[in-house]
Amino acid sequence: MSETVSIEEFMKFELRTAKVVEARPHPNADKLLLLQVEVGDEKKQIIAGIRGHYEPEALVGRTIVIVNNLEPAMLRGEESQGMLLAASHDDRVLLLRPDEEIPSGCKIK
């Protein structure tokens, strides 16, 4: 069973919509993609382990859901400034995203 968290702990996470403006393979990792995203007026780089599941060009223009206030981390020499949300089942990975067009930067409630 997973560890539970309080609502106060959960509320620390800032989930936002983000628009992918550029996507390319990570130069030093076979399973990672480098995503440039817009979160409202802010631009960020997110590194995601979805390379075998999505072609970079298919991600450009998509709106995704990210953890916007995650502490930056260096992954194979590149900085990741957030984390996208995805679900996995069997061998598939599917991005979580709104079911309608919505501006980037919207808060997930």
C-alpha cells in the first residue's frame, strides 16, 4: 500500500497546464526527451522518459499537465525544471492532458 499524504502536503504541488513548443531526443540518454514548454508566460525545460512512446514532433503543440514547482534536477547533463504527468499500463505510457483546448499555465484543481 502507498504511503498517504495530508491535504496540506498535496497542496504544496503546483500542477499546471503547459504547451510543448519544442521536443527533441536527449543527446546522452536513449529513453529521454527534452521538452521546451510554455507555462503561461514562463518557459521551462522538462526532461521526460517517454522517448520510446512518443515521437518528438508529435508532441509539439500539445497541452500537457506538469508539476510546475518541482525542484530542478540535472539528468544526464541537462536541467529538468518540472515533471510531466503520465500514466503507464503494460508497456504503454500515456500523457495526462485536458480533454479540451485550454491555455497554458492554468492551475489544475
